[in-house]
Amino acid sequence: MPFAFPQFPVRRLFLPMVLGGWLMGCTGPNEEKAAGRVPASAQALQAMLPYFDQQWALRKYWEDGLAEVATYDAERTIYKKKRTFEYTQITVKEEFNQEFNVKTDDYKRVDLFPVMKVNQFCSIAADEYPYHYLTSLFFRRDQPVALYKMTSSSQEWCGNTFKSIIDDGVNFEMWYHSYWDGQGANSRDLRRDVFLEDALPYTLRTLKFDQLPVFKLVVLDLQQTNQAKPPVYYQAHLATTPAPPAETAAPAWRVAVALAPGKENVYWFAKEYPNVLLRQTTWDGRTLLLKSTRRFAYWPK
């Protein structure tokens, strides 16, 4: 039998691509650079912005070209057993170009715009074989709340799973490729008014902690997994308090996110800028405890 390619729902992408190409042909490069892309998710999260410091990532701290590398002692349950491992989170400013929507190699281009990249990596030894996870989250530098782009992958002996979320200014959409039956390769639309659970270790760093914010939010469940199940949205509640001294080695803010009854995640952030994540506990048994941080040029010249 001849091979049949899967049919993807491309009609929603086709019109913006055609329209975008027509508009680029009618505007000069300087106009394109100035306008940039307005993420659809950013518009949907306008009501949340007063709780966050929109200038948090614009400080000179991030201008030295170095990445912040935070290393954690971590735990996660796999096959009903608690596994211990090392977890690394890298936070760095990068310059994207609009043509390819990735870190640029040419800094003379006119279509550049700055983003903050957050890479989360771990390798977890299990009984039969290891699990590897890498999640890359991107935020426009002046928009620490709305996700701009995400890719997340898992690799283990059973197979690969890959997920991407792209906000193109029109659609907020996930594409996925999974080795699991019933999932395969496809795409789905996402709600635009969401915080990704994966992104909270970065996004919550930008809270206006001194105001002890308390508010409701919608949280999309963890995507750093080896499956591509339909998304779960939590009608969550966030509360900020000073952390008791006994809970962390340094003065900290305690941010509790109640996802649902019996499902609470807690994050502890250093009071001193850049408000590094010191500790994390989640309802499903994932924990992080900071071992070290460093500023590092981790890419070769």
C-alpha cells in the first residue's frame, strides 16, 4: 500500500503566513523591526500584568552576555518510585530574528528582538533505563508573563516525544509528536490566558513581591513529560508571603499556587534580585533544592 502522510490542520497557519508575507512586502524593514509581533497570549493576560514587574528582565544584570546556571538537587516519581537526580535551569538573554524565530547568528539584521531563554534539563536514572528531559521556554524580554515560544522533548528507550508551543500573534498552538498510541503527531489550539506550570520558576521571579500579590490565574499542566495528552487547565489561586526563616537558607518569598483541592505547588524565591528560585515542591512529588548558581558563557565562540 502507498504511504499516506498524516493530514495536519494547516489552514489556520496558511492565512497568517500569506498575510504576513504580503505585509512584509508592503513595509520597510525598520517598520517591521519597530512593530515586532504582539503575542496573542500577552493580550489575553493583560489583567495579570499589574502583579508583575515588566522591567524585571530589562536590567543591566542580563547585559553581560553570560547565562545564569542554577543547579538543583531534585526528586521526581517515575514508575511509582522516587528518583533523585540533578536538575539544571539556565536563564539568559538572547537576540531572536523574526525570519526564523530563533537565536540569530547575524547581529546586523534589522529584524532582531530580545528574548529571555530558560532551559530546563535533567537526566533521571530509573530501574531499566534513564529518562532525559529538555524544555526551552522563551519570553519577550519586556513581557515576562506571556509565553512566546516553548519546545519540550523527552528521550528514553521506548521513544521520543516532542512538543512545541508557538505564539505567532494570531494563534496560540501546540504541535506534538509522540510515540504513544492515540497521540502520534498532530496539533491543538490552546487557551491564551494561561500560565504554563513549566514556566512558573521563571515567571514568578518577576512578581512584585513587596506587594504580597494574591490573585487567581489559569495554569496549564506540566508539559515536561514523555506524553502528549490533552492539556489540563487549573483554575488556580496564588498567594505570596514572606518565607519563614527555617524554610530557606537565605531570606525568601514564599509563593503558593493552589491548582485544585489537594494539589498545591510552592516556590521559594530569594528576596535579593535576581530572585533566584531557592526551592520548589509540587503536589505530585517533584522537588528542587538549590545547590549552586553561577554566571557562565556556556556556548562556544
